Amino acid sequence: MLRFRSLGSGSTGNAALVESTSGGRTSRLLVDCGFGLRQLDLRLAKAGLAASDIDAVFITHEHGDHIGCAHSLSRRNRIPVWMSEGTWLATGGRDFEGRLNLARDDAEFAVGDIAVQPFTVPHDAREPLQLRCSDGARTLGVLTDLGHATAHVLARLSGVHALLLEFNHDSELLANSAYPAFLKLRVGGRHGHLSNEAAAEIARAVRHDGLRHVVAAHLSEQNNRPDIVRRLMAEALGGHEAEMLTASASEGSPWLDV
């Protein structure tokens, strides 16, 4: 069985758990850990887990709300960490005491019974990667922090049974916000973050009869509203039976079976 849970998603920090249970064995992958150690421990406890229950950490890119306490967590709990070489170099090439593993586009690796396939995305980081995770029967797509969906991105999300998808901003709210002009251009640019409309188009493009959950993630607190996101998700899925949820910055989401 494959399941997942957001521990919190927003500009103040991002982390998600992916868990597979098969034959009495459980494998757990933490995707990003953009919080301090104490806050991460509290959020794991709410999910019924401790840091010692994590088998590996995958860091999507070097921005602080995603990499957070990765180095401290790895050292404290001796947890292997995966990230691209570009992400590692962008963080100063820190020593992970032999626990660093370099990931790259389309090079699948395993965390216990979880098959992990990273793929490149257009974002203003050195070598950002997002993920497709599978237990062999069910598949989860993780897609946050990108400015637009390439054909490569859509191909890697084809057939997923659940999707954690960035709905970062409402374009009108962003345009009328107090953000300085350079930041509006960055956020709304092709290597920034997904607008609600762009995210809805991705959901529309990848929907199929087996899609069970779409969880909206990384909503901007200043430039978005959950009610706008829910409306656009519903329109994109067009009456599809997939469950639609929004991951909050403070609580994330509940556990969801893929």
C-alpha cells in the first residue's frame, strides 16, 4: 500500500511523507524538510512518526523553504539524503559524512519498496528535480516549485493515481499585491511558480479514471485563496471523482491512500 501526507506547504516551509507498506515492511521517504529540526519533529509527531522512522530524504532544490534542516537531520539521525549535484553545489557542497546520494533526471532509485523517479522542472534553482513515486502498483506525482509544465513534466505525471500539485498564486492577486515589481516578475515568470490557472491546466492534462487524489500545495498566503483554488480544481477535473484537498502551511494534509 502506498500513501502520502503533506507536513506543511507554503513559503514558510515544505515537507511531505511518502510511505509504502508491503509484506510487513514499511518504507518512508521524506520529500523536502523546509523547517527547523524542532518544528519538523513536531510535525512528524502529528503524523504519528519520529525522525528515526524515516529511511531517506529527498531534497527537490536548494531554496530554504525546501532544504531547511536537511543537513542537521541527516547528521542527527544518520539518514541518507538524495539531491541533484546542482542542488548540492548550490548549498556549498556540504559534507554529509558519506550519506549524500546524487540524483539526476530519469535515474530511478529505490528507498526500500518505494521506486523514486526524479525529473527536471523549470524553476530558478541550479538543478531542481521533482518526483514520481511508486510501490509497483500505485503511483504518486509530486510537483511543486516550477514556472510552467514542459512536455517532459507532463509525460512523467502520466498515469499517476495521486498528485501533490503546486497552486501558488492567483495572477490578479499577484499583480495587485504589494510585492515589488522584480518579485512579481520572478514569481509569475516561466521559471518561478505555477499560477492557479497553469496548475489547473496540468490537472486537466493528467486526469484519468484512476486518479484518486489531487492535493493543492504551496499556496501563497498573500496572493492566493483556497476557495479560488478549489473552484479551479473542480473545473479542471470536470466532475471527475478524484478527491480534491488543499495542503495548508500549518497543518499540511491528512494521510491519503494512493
